[in-house]
Amino acid sequence: MVSPSPSSGASSRAPVAVTSSPGSDPSRRSAIALIAVLSALTAVAPLAIDMYVPGFPELGDSLGAGSSAVQLTMTAFLAGLVVGQLLIGPISDGLGRRRLLTGGAIAFIVFSLACAAAPNIAVLTGARFLQGLAGAAGMVLARAVLTDRFHGPELPRYFAVLSQIMGVAPIAAPVIGGALLAVSTWRAVFVALAVLGALLVLGVVRGVPESLPPERRHGGGVPSTFRAMGSLLADRTFMGYVLVLAMVSAALFAYVSGSSFVFENLHGVSSTTYSLIFASNAVGMLISGAAFSQLASRVGLNALLTAGVVITALGAVAQVLLVSTAGETLAGTWATLFVTVLGIGLVIPSTMAIGQTLGRGAHGAASALLGGFQFFFGALASPLVGLFGEDSSLPMAVIMLIAAGAAGVALVLLARPWLGNGEPTAVEPGRADRSS
């Protein structure tokens, strides 16, 4: 296995060995258990985002808040995810992963219950920020643990699994949320999230051994780990892939935050019907994830990433043109959003696998920047749909189009996928050829 020393450059583009040393390979059973727990940790954020989305109108009525204020609770959660990932990721490069994972899961339980008991929109917004801060541990460290333990061409396949979980979670979340809303209030959603947090604590304790032993941690304490993050921030190519992921995620979260108002208020569907529409669109991410897993080693990550950005942009263009020319149609909005999500499902695992490969000298810092920028731009995009009004789906469509266009610009000017950066390459164990 290519094991970077604690002082190795964070921006190294060293090819990654396909095999690892026998002592570090998990058994098949423990590997399956590990992937299962990492998948659950990855699902926490999309579940916490999407489960209460069908209840936005009812939540606003119960707390006397408008749509923008309700959407701000999602922004607060996303902001917590950003701050948490940017702190926890690099710190874990120096302290290890397991303790931070356990502490984050416990804190997620506490703040989920605080959300459930919130008496007004201001308290809910603050509790959502803290819930996002705690939930960030699972998301950022799941990617870091994955990169610690798996290598070479197998790494993109496992990132495809995590991406598919991010596709399954939006499918399941609004359906679960809609079912809970049918028998209870929006507060029950956060109680359910607290129960999930308890299961995560158990999963981490039993299924996630420490993946970063002391000899592979960054020396020099916390300042050294943040210097590694600084090196990644100065890396043009790495940041190009980060920004592609961030811009596409902005389009995704504009859709997530605005779609309930578009479908329920504009097209008059029930919260249950909206949940099914949302779920059917999220199937596009599942389809993309399955295709990515099959094609990554044959076609290449950069080719799949480019295809994903193009498909995302085409879906957004079609949505804007349809609304501008034919007007509001339920079927048209549904179909164009499906195409957009289909493209996003290719972009997410591609950028994650490439980014983690380029940042192998500091897995936690690389994961933090990928996830931090992803949710930072998601937090910026989420409230914009409500600010521009609820009497048309055009604001949501335009915001998604601008974000997809920005992803294309970052891909061409910064990432430059034709150079093949970040492609997992089979090399002899211990060899670390560098490319410029």
C-alpha cells in the first residue's frame, strides 16, 4: 500500500496501489459491515435534510413562519454541515477517526431531540445548525475511512455505493416523512432522526475500527492538519473538482428546497404524492450510481464526470425552456428534473473519488473540503427559491441552470478532465510516481 508519511504533501497526485499490505486488508465480513455502517453514516445528512421537506407548509403554519424562514432551517443545517466538516475532517488526520465518529453520533441524538422540542422557528433554526454540525462527523469521516481502507480501482466502486446511498436516502426520506406526517406532526420526524442516531452509535462502536493508526497520522498537532488543508486549497486541479461538486450540489439543493412548494403549492399535489414524485426522481441517482459502478474502470472517472455535467446542464436548460415557452406543466417539470438528477448522480461519485485520490496525503482534509464546499453552496442556493416567489417554478429552474453552468466552467478552466488527473492507477506497491 502507498502509505503517505505524516508530512507528505496534501496535494500529491501519487497513483494509488491496487493492493494493500495483507495486515491492513479487512476480512470480507468486516469489510461488508464497515461499508454498511459507512453507508448509514453517509445517509444521515440527506435523511435529516429531506425527511421533513414534505412537512414544510405544515411546519410554517404551526410556528407562524413564512416559506423563506422555513427554508432557512435547511440552510442552517447545511451551514452546520459545512463548519463541522471543515473542522472535523482535518482534525481527524491528527487524532484518528473513531472517537470523532462516536462523539458526533451521540451529539446528533441530542440536537435531533432539541429540534423536536423547538417552540419557535428561531430555536428550530439554531438547533438545526447544531444538528448539522454533529451530523457532519459521519459524512466527512465516512469518506476518509473509506479512503484509508480501500485503494486503486476498487475505491471508485465503493464511492459509487456511498453515492447510491445518497440516492436511496432521498427516495426513502420524504416517503418516511410523509408517512410520519400522516399520523403525527413534523416533530415526529426529528424524534425518528434521534433514533437513527442511536443506531449509528451502536454501528460505529461495533463495526468501525480505527482506520488511521498513530504512525500514519499527521505530526505537529492540529496546526499541521490545517496546513495540509491549506495546501489543498492552493491546488488548482483539486479545487476545480471541488467546485464542480459544489456547483452541482447547489443545483441539487435548490431542487430539494424548492420542489415541495412547486409541486404542492403550484401544482396542487398532496404531501404523499409529492413524496412519491420526489422518490421517482431520486431513482435517477440510483440509475447513475449503478452505471458509474459498472463503467468507472472501463470508461474512466473524468469521462463519466464530464458526461454527468453535460446531462445536468441539459436537464436544467430543458426545464427553463419548457416553463418559458409551454408554461407550467406537472409532467414537464417532473421529467426535466429527473434528467437533471440523473446527471448529478454521475457527478457526485466521480468528483468524490477523484478528489480523495488527489488528496491522499490528507484524507480527512480532502474529504472536508469536498463536503464543506458541497454543502456551503447548497446552503447558499436553498433559500433563493423562496426569495424569488412561489407562483412559478422558473426561479428554481433558473437557479439550477446557473449552478450547472458554473459547474461546467469549473470543469473546463480548473479541473481540465482531459488531463486524466485523479484516475486510480495500478502501480507497484510502495511506488509513488508523481505527475505534474
